[in-house]
Amino acid sequence: MSGDVPDLRLAGFTVGTWLSALVALHLSAVFGLALGLVALAVAAMLLLCRRRSAAGARRGLPAGLPDGLRAGLPDRRRACLPDWLRAVALRWIAVAVVLGAGCGAIATAARMSVREADALVALVKAGGPVEVEVIVRDDPRLLARSAGPPTYLVAVELRTVRADEQQPVRLSARALVLGADPGWRGLLPGQRLTTTGRLTSPRPGDLRAAVISARKPPALIGQPSWAQRGAGVLRAGLQLACEPLPDESGGLLPGLVVGDTSRLDPALEEDFRTTGMTHLTAVSGTNVAIVLGVVLFVVRRARAGPVLAACVCVVALTGFVILARPSPSVVRAAAMGAIGLLGLATGRPRAAVPALAAGAAVLVVADPELAADPGFALSVLATSGLLLLAPAWRDGLRRRGCPAGVAEALAVPAAAQVACGPVVAALSGTVSLVSVPANLVAVPAIAPATLLGVGAAVLSPVWPAGAGFLAWLGHWPTEWLVLIAHAGARVPAGALPWPGGAAGGLLLAALTVAFLVAARRALVRRLAAVVALGAILGALPVRILASGWPPPGWLVVACAVGQGDAVVLPAGAGRAIVVDAGPEPNGVDHCLRRLDISQVVLLAVSHFHADHVGGVTGVFRGRQVAAVIGPDWPEPAGGRADVEAAAARAGIPVRAVGPGWAYDTGGLRVEVLGPIDELRGTNSDPNNNSLILRATISGRSVLLPGDAEIEQQEDLVGKLGAGGLRADVLKVAHHGSALQAPELLDAVDPAVALVSVGLGNDYGHPNAPVLARLARGGARILRTDESGDVAAVLAGDGLAVAARGDPPAE
């Protein structure tokens, strides 16, 4: 292909490989193989047709036409070629796409056949105890839990499986261990071990052959390689050097340098995601390019030859991959970073497009799971933007008088963001307005933070004090990154809504390509700049001043936290009473941020099930919590312990309360109605001993029955009567389950019913007959799985409802 136009044949091969692997991951091995064979047959037919049409075309060409054009390949005058020659060139790309589809489907089917081996499938279906021998593939990760002992997720390579006295099944397949013993915590990649547990079926869409539930500690066989042991020492040394640093920057620096996010604050991680800087919370191609760039600079200054320079870079790349762990994400980052650096170092970025395509295709064939990995897509697209868009934009800025360094700093993050925009929009359902400027101002801090962090890790075994000093130096640019993430996440209207999923991503991709093509004309660029500026200047003040959330006069908000409960009652400017905390910290934290709550005057826990207390630490993030109350019921013990631990860290006791207890603040009164009597032997004693709360504000009442089921509901009606339970707003108990007493629903007779429920949950919540009964009674029903955060609002003499319209995906 021409030096002016990138060769798209390998890119077509990669696209075909990628898409077919993605499809084949959701098919059986037989169907995947059939898909691959059909694709190869189509490729053969296209090749045969191309040869015949090319032979016929040559017979009609003038004698002096160059051989390149005779083969249908464009030269520098490609834009002037007749349509029939362009069609021949496009046929080459079509052949490459179909050929890639065949290779990707067959490679994936081969891996799926291991997952579907008869002997292994039989053991999974049997569900009995088995002894397995595995090799650890990645660092263990602590599974976030609200109750019970910690559980570690360990990615492993399954080598043998033995059930009872049967012959062992030998294979090489991926698996996931759920380890409930602390012995799983310190494992290193490469370690071989045995354990006992039960096999369960894996989820579709990946290459895992089984999930192993292991309650016993692993029995190690030998030791990991010296390289992994050395990497473990360096990683531990970096963490030790970062311990005296502030929590946020001290937790971010190891993640930025070697992908160790064990101390990374979840709230900070979410701010990085919101600001479009999530690639900085773990190892990315940028880190690899920085390290290799420094190594390349040093060897060139030492006047090393090309061969020696290449060898040194390979050694440095290998060492960095081992240090950061050779997980799929790190290998992906290494490949993309090396290819991007190759394009920039050679000064021929367009020549690196085939290298990028070939690298991506090889990675997908070697590991078809990458086809479904959003991080892989983002890495490939970001590198594509770096190679194809950034040089042209940089040169254009320089021609208009922009200094070289500034032009580079502007072009690189803008190109990466434009290239990654469709995938980000598909995943988040938003288009960020702050991502490009945030990444732009973050650029100066990335290189020093990375290099100082790597230096601290390397120096830690021989000079811990020196490593601590380098980590202290490295935390200053890291603090700058933290400041940018916090500021960007709090920009009003920093993200515009966009259709999510594949349709939204494809729509934005089509619009992006159309704009890039049209923007080659100066008039289109000027027009686009004027329209974009007008849209921002016109829409942004409206979104800031009239964002619609929280709605004026809100009475109660049920937060969209998934399959769980978190309810917020206003207690003045920036103050609230929070009832329950949902299943995980981010959900309730984000809801409180959206409501601009900085002080929780009271946290009331209805009961201690995980879906109500799993997010308790999210309530405390960056907020003052004045008091915590809960029921006088000990179970589940793990949930109660989590609440008490979170409260203890803030210096607050957890007070057990019962009927008659009340709390008044800021015109809001909350009183406990039940449980009046302790209930035992019911369908669920923790549910039926939930605190029953009634809140009163501005003359309106809200009933919050927790997860109370039929037994407690009937008990309340019998002892308080209908008059004692009447309320304007009902938070429907137990996520709208079928376990509702009709007498209670009739007694409450709400005008508004709020249902806090998770999208696509496995419990059948909410129950359709329950919703129908509420509707027949005249209640306006709002569900968090359909509408996101939902609110009852004071409107004159009556009530209105409002919804934020952003339900979480589950």
C-alpha cells in the first residue's frame, strides 16, 4: 500500500478475527467450528473470484500500466483510480475480513472444546467434592462482601481434576477459584497447588471451564519461579514505601506503576472512571511506552546500535511485564504500548498500523477472551488514535503556530478520547465533556509518577529509605492526578446522556467517522467548531442551573443501588437521614453525591442483611455521620459486625432502638413503629424483625417497612390499626416481593409507592399482583430498576413524583 494511505488489509483481518471470536465465545465448540469453516470457504470463493476478475481486467488494460495497478493495489494516485480498480482493492479487504473471521472462530472453538470436554462437564454436573491441581494465573483479588469471612477470587489454569477414586481428568483449561481461607491471599502467579472443593458451571461468554468453590487452604507444590518471587518482593517493597503517604495518592501510585490496586480507595477509583481517566488507575500502554521510551533514550545516548537497543528494550519490556504481573490486561498493555512507541520512534506511524493490527489479531487468536474485554478494545482504539489521528492533528497545530510540545500534549489525549469514545459511550451511556481536558492537564504528571514509582520498586530491596524517598517524590504528581479526578467528577453536567449498549456505541462511531472524513474541509471544521461551542454555551448553563436533580421540594428519594435498599430523607441543606445503605458502597455514595449530601445526621439500618448494609462504608465516604441506629436483633452477625466496624472508625456507637424511639431535626421527624414483638420461627426472622420507620415532613408521611414480610405486617396491622399506619408514601417492603399482607397495603393506602429493586434480579421482584393491588388503590408506582433514583415531591397541596432516569446495569 502507499505510504500516504494505511494498509487496511491486516486491519480487516483483525476486525474479522475479533468479531468472530466474540460470537464464538457464546457458541458451542461445534457451532464455532462450523462458523469458522463457512468463513474460510467464503474467503476461498472471494479469492477465486478476485483472481478471475483481475485476469479479465488485465486483458483490457493499456500496455504501460504499472504492475501494482494490475493487481488492483492503489498507488499514490489512488484517489484518481477508476471505480472498478477501487472495487478490486476493496475485495482484498473483504477477503481479509472473512479470512480473519474463519481464523478467529476456529481458534475460539478449539479453546471452547476444552471447556466442553465430556469428563469435565460430567464432574461439574455431579457437583460432588473434587481434588484439583491448578497453576495460579494472576494475583488473588478480595471479593467485596458485607458479611461472613472474606472470599478471594483466584484465576487459575486447571490441570487435573479427581473425584473420589476415579481416574484423574487431565486438561489445560481456565478456571476461577473462590477461596474462603486466608491462605489464598498471598499466592503468586506461577505457583502450582492442589485444593479440594466443588465444581460449578461457569458463566457463558468466556473460556473458564469451571468455578471451584474451595473452603480449605491451598496445598502448595514447589515454589513460583525466581522471576515471580522477585517481582513479589519489588511489589511488596513499593507498597511498603507508599505506606506513609496519604491514603489516596499512596493507594494510587502502586496501581499506576504496577497495577497493584489493593489499597486504592473505591471512591477515588470511581472518580477516575467518571472523569475518563480510569486507564491511570492500573497499568496501561501509556506506562509501558514511558518506561520503554526512557530505556530507548538512555541506550541511544550511549550510542548503542539498533540491534543492541532492541534487545535492551525487549529485556526492559519483559521485566516490566513480570513486575506488573503477566495478566491479560498487562500483556495487552505491553503489546499496545510497544506498538505505539514503535510508530512514534520510527517517525512512520502509518506504517505501524499493520503492526498494530497484526499484534491485536495475534492476541485475540492466542486469547479469544480478549475479544469480549472492554479494556482490550480501549487499548487498541487508543493506540489507533495515537498512530492515525494524533500525528496529523499535531502537525496541523504546529502549522498554525502552536509550539511543538503543546501541540503534542493537545493532540495525543484528544485523539485517544475520540478513538475510544464509542466504546466508553456504549459502556457508560454517557459522553464525557471533561475527559479530554482532564487527560490533557494530567499528562505532565504521568511520566514522573510512573518513573519515580518504578524507581522506588526497584530500589526497595537494597535501600528501603531511598525507595521511600522516591515514593514520596512520586506522590506529588500523583496528588495532582487525584485532584484532577476529584474536580472532574464534580463538574456539573460533565457527562451528557447517550444511548448505551452496542447501538449507542455504533451510532457514535458512525458519527465520529463521518465527522473525521468531513472535517478534512476547512469549512466543515469551522462550522463544527461554531455548532459545538454554541451547543455547549447554550446547553451547559441550562443543565447546571436546571439539572432536574434533586427535584425541588423532594420529600424522599429511593436510590438506585441495585438489588437492595437505600432511602434518603432531607434534613436541611446538605443534610439528610439515610435509611439502609444498599449492597455495595459506590451505589449509595453516588446517590448521596447526586443529592449533594455532606452530612448524615442519622443512619438507620432496618436490618443487617447484605443488600441493606453492604454499602455502609459508602455512607461514610467524605461525610460526617452523627448517629447510627439499628434493630435489637443479632443476625446476620457478619452484617451487624460490618456496621459496627464502620461506625467505630468514625467514633460512633450503634444504638439498638425499638418502638417509641423518635428523632427530630430540621423539620423532619422519624419514629420507630416496630417490630412491636420479637418474631421467631418465621420465613425469615431478620426480615421480620426489621425496624419499621415512619417519617413526617411538611405534613406528609413516609412509611419505611424495611424487608418486613407477612408475619410482621399482619402483626402491625393488628396492634396499630389502619389509622396508625396510614402514609402518603410507601417504600414497598422487601423490594416488592410477594410476601406482602394485603391488610397492610390497604391500611397504608399510599398515593406514591417506591420500589427499590435491582434490574434483572433472580428473585422475581417486584411481584406483579402486588403492584397491581397498589395501582388499583390509586398509588403512583416508581421502580428504581426502571427509572433510576426515584423521588416523591411536594407540589402545592399534593404530591408529585420525579425520576432521575439512570437505572444501574446489572
